[in-house]
Amino acid sequence: SIHNIKNVSKTEKPNYLLKFEIYDGDSIIVNVWGVKAQELTYLKIGDEIQLNDIFVKENSFSMKHEITFTKQSTIVMLDNKTINNSTTLNPQYI
């Protein structure tokens, strides 16, 4: 599932958050912040992607793992469309 992008800022400066869930035998929530959240609003259910340079942590409330994007994180679409300057595409690892 893909949630709507939200402005979660408590100040005048916007701070955007995009959450979506990925599934590969099990599901995990992905959190994308800031400009990258705005860049990824085109994602839709059924897109096949590769995530690179991500941070995985346990959510202290749900006790489930979740993925958070860092400044170095990238997404590569399986249709060879490159997002955020990533050049790697290895479908066997997706």
C-alpha cells in the first residue's frame, strides 16, 4: 500500500513524509523523508523496485522492522528507469 505524502513539520519549513509498504514474501514499511518523498509520489501498487543504501530498524511501537531512506538511498525501477542517480539494476536481487 502507498500512503499519501504528508507534511509533518511543526514549523513553517515543510518536512514531507511518504510511507509505503513493500512485499516480498513478507511486508515491511518504508519511510521516505523530505525531497526524496516528493520525488517518489509517482510510485503505485505493483511497481517492482530495488532499494539501495537503506537503513533498517525496529519500530519500538510495533516491534516490526521498517526501512528508512538516508541521503544516499536510491530506488531503481525494474523497467530500467533510474531514480536519484542510481545506476545499478540486478533483477535477481529484487
